[in-house]
Amino acid sequence: MQMVAPATPKSWYLPTKPHKFCPGCGHGIVLKALGDVIDELEIQDRTIFGCDIGCSLLSWDFFACDSTQTHHGRTTPVMVGIKRARPELITIGYMGDGGGYSIGSQHLLNAAVRNEKVTLILVNNTNYGMTGGQMAPTTLPGQKTETTPFGRDPELTGYPTKGPEFIAQLTPDSAYVARATVSKYNQLRRFIRNALRNQIEGNGFSFVEVLSTCPTNWRTNAQQTWHFLEDEMEHYFPVGELKNPFGKGGK
Amino acid sequence: MQQVITENKKAFMTGNETAAWAALASGADVMFGYPITPQNEIMHYWTRLAPQYGRGFLQTEDEISAGFTVCGAVQSGKKAFTATAGPGNVLMQEPFGMAEGMRLPLLAIIQQRGGPSSGTVVYSQQEVALTTFGGNGEGWRIVYSTATHQEIYDYVIKGFNTAWKYRFPTFILGDGYQAKMREPLELYDPETRGIKMIDTYPLIGLDGSITAAEREPQHLCNIYSLEEELYDVVLKNTAEYESISPEIVEYEERQCEDAEIIILSHGVVSRAADDAVKALRAQGIKAGYFRPITLRPYPEKELRAAIAQSGAKKLLIAESAYGQFYRLTRQEIYGETVKMENLFMPGVGIIDYDIISKVKSIL
């Protein structure tokens, strides 16, 4: 039987492949979808990819695009600075839930309010992966992490942050806001495409949260991992487009 | 880019207004800022002047963001700057650290206010330690401590060129007095003084197509996997910083040749020191004047030479802080046996009388 290798996006930087994410991690799927969309929209030569600190930092040399790296939570202002200085560039900020919703939340919130014409992709795996599995703003009630070893108690630490929901409330109609999941690849790709199209057309802020997997810190096998993603996370964090300037079913 | 100052112009304005004009004359493309006293009027003048010359401005959500947006803008090849003070300077240490680590030509104007904490909104020289060695790095910064409005104008222009020539973050260290008082100065176009403004260039978003294989993609690194990788980077940057330091160091020295006591000061306090030295000399007391203009890199060799040449028995360090400039100096001239006296007046102004009285009490 002949093995069929999945097609590699042209915008991937091949000298750094295979990538360095853990087995079972969802980052590879998100970055595959992003690579496919960069190819499809033919924006590789004018894209600036910026990654945060946390697991997302492993993507710093992932694409054959000019790329930069900053501090934990600060990707948003760096991308805003680039876009304000060079509006012809397509700026993609890539971050985790800790970087976006916790330490960098003031930047995310205010960039959304100002309707900055950048695209931010935030990967939600319900924990701080790189630092060893601590509670994130997105950790589910009852979920065990290194800093909630008996399960997250909302009485003590609040309920999980619902990013796209609050960003949708802060942005005008020209913004694009969606939540995708690595379990629905075609939809993920479509949402990322819409988000980038929104920036290319100069409409406004575009934001995609992507529900993703972290079997290393969840301490789950393949079946448990998929169960947590599809049955627990997708139940708590509804997947879909919250704000789409292209109208329903926009392609 | 449109010329801002078409002919030399005498002006009477505040230091903050001076800084805005200097940034315009330097060809700065964009300012990112956040309100904090006493630097606010830099933004106020910039926001009125910049649109006339096609320059940009964004008021960010905080100083952290102001610093990081500057980092992004300079990476994309634009001459960007910010200004801050006090607790804002504390918050900006994070983006200043990124600028050190990634060798970004960031320019920041610091108008010192009283500290610690919110302190006062008025004046101090208490941001010396923070501006020279803040952050989790090794002090790869160039810090010009100005004393007059003319210097604010001159060193903002020079600072942009220093930042872009050497790619170390560069600071114009002023204070609340310089920010708020008015005094005369001359505005000029840098080119008319033979100052060539260095062309900026992008580190990302370069010309040439990656897909057509005209160039390689740029991957700017900010975090290293291995200790040895970082070690090599730190040694290389330190060596570069040390090798360029002699070209950058600036200082003023007057009447140290035969001085029995050298008065050491920086920034606006040096104006009082200059007056004090003149008064003391008139009274027959052999006082000398030494002022580092660059606090980083420090004019260490020059100060040692001044001490050696004069044979002065005493150094008097006068500063509007409780020993920040003193400690900086002490580490730079370690081993000198000259006795170091001090006049520490944290967060308040120093006038010639204060220095003269102190000198008389210790001679």
C-alpha cells in the first residue's frame, strides 16, 4: 500500500520541519490551516508572523514569512506597531490563552476597541503548556492543573474567559470574531481565511480563538484527549462565527 | 520627507515642546505614547504638529504597549519613538529590554519625576539607575543626560542617529524642570548643520519576494533554547557595545587642571554646578567642573584623567537623588583614592548656593 503524505503548505519553512510541538498537540493543525490560507490568499511575501511566549513561541521560524518574536502577552502591541507603521503588510499575531487573555488582556481588549487592522489567532488549550500545565483563564470548572490540583473552583478563581464573546461586544460590525476547533479542520481553515480576508480588505480587527489539545499536560491518551476537546471544551466554548462582516456563510 | 525647519529659528519654549520639534526635525515617522506627567506636552505638541507633516501617533492603552508598538514599528523600518516618566518608565523597562535583546533602534525621552512609586509629578534625577541599567539585561543602552533646551533639541536629533547607527536603544534623560520651563534655543534643520540623518531600514517586511526565491525569510529571535546560544549573543553584543563606547562618550570638563575639588553632576544640576564653580573660583577656591553627558556609556577614562591631572583630593557629587549617580560613578572609577563627598537632594532642585555651602563645609 502506498503511503499518501499530507500536502505541506508552500508557506511553511521546510528547514524547521518536522516541527517541535508535542505529539498530539493541536498547534500543528492550526499552523497547517494558517499555512494553507496564506498560500490560498497569496500573501506570503507581505505577511509578518509574530508569535508570543509559551508553546506558541515554537512557531517563531515555522513559516517562510518574515517573523518576529516578543515577550509573553506583548505580541498584540508589536503587531499593532508594525501594522500602524506599514499598513501594506499583513500582520498575524499568534498566541496562547495565557498570553492573550491573562497577561496581555489589556492589549487584546484595547486593540479590539480601537478596531486595529491586525489578525490575531489565539490557541485555547485550557492551560499554560510551556510552563508545565498551570491554570489558564480558560481552565474549565473542576479541571485539574498544577495550580488547581483539586480542580478549578470558580468561587476562588472565577469562570473561564470567553474571549470571542467579549471581543464581539467590544468591536464594531467591521470586525471579524470567531471560535474554531482543531476537530473541525475545514471550518477552522474557513474562519482563518475570513479573518485574514477581513484584514486584507482593511475592514477591521479580526480574531479567531481555536480550541486545541494538550495531551502532555492534560495527561490524556488519544481517546481521552479527543473526548475532552469535543465533549467538554466545545460544550463550554461554543464554536462558530460571532461577528462576520461578510455575512452568514461568507467564504 | 517634508522639511520642518526651513531656516534657523530662535524660539522660547518648554522642553517638552522642544522635544516634539526635534523629533519632527529628525524625520520621526510615528510616536506611541501614554499620558504621564511631566512628559505630556511632548504628545500634545506632536499630535498637533505631526498631521501637518504626515507623521503618525497612537495613544496606547499603557506604557507597556507604547514601548512594544515602538518595537514593532522600528522593526518594520520606521523611525518611531516614545516618551515617559516615573512609573511609566518602570513599565517601559519591559519593551526597553526587548529593544536591548533584539538590538532595536528605539528612542525614548524620559522626563524624570520624583520617586519611589508615584512620588511627585514634579522633578528628580531618580531615574538614573532605571534608565541606565533597568530591565533583566546588561545595560546595552545609550543615555544622554541633557541640561538645557538646546541640548534637548540637539540630542533628540543625535539620539535618533545613534539608535539607528548602532542599534542600541537610546534615551534622552531630561527631568520635570527641563520639561516644563521655558527658555530660549535655536531650532534648525539637521542637514544645514551638516548632520546627515541616517536612513532607516526594515528588519522584517523587506523588499524582495520570498516565494520567487529572491531572498530568505527573516526570523527574528527573542528567546533561545540553549544557554550557550544566549551566552554567545550576550558576549557578542557586549563586545560591540564596548567597542563603540569611545565614539559615543560625551562629557564637559572645566577648570579641573588645578582643582582641589571637582564637582561632579549631570543634567540640569550641572547648571548649578557651573555657577557654583565660578563663584568659588571668584572667592579663591580652586573648584573644577566635570559633567558626564552620556551616563551610559560613562566617560570613565576621562573622569579618571581629570582626577589624575588635577590631583584633586575631593570629588563632590551633587544630584537630585539619593546616590544613584554616586553609585554609578563609584563603580566606574573603582580604585581611585580621591575622597567622594556627596550632596544628595532627592526629588528637589539644587542651586549654586547649595553646592557652594557644601564645598565650604568640607574643605
